[in-house]
Amino acid sequence: GMHDSESGASTLKSLGFAQWESQSQEDTEFMIDLMDTLIT
């Protein structure tokens, strides 16, 4: 019951955070490329 859903929620939270982290890195690289293109 309670324990199962709590453990599931924390797993989802870790997965979500990992996904957000990699997405954020890709966005940063994209922005750097974009700025580079605009500046040159």
C-alpha cells in the first residue's frame, strides 16, 4: 500500500530528474550553437 506508492513516486522522481538533466544539457548545447551561428 503506502510503501509501494512512496517507492514508486521516488523512482519516478529520479527518472524525471535524470530526464530533465539530459534535456537541459541538450538545450544548453543548442543555445550555444545558436548563439555561435548568430554571432559569426
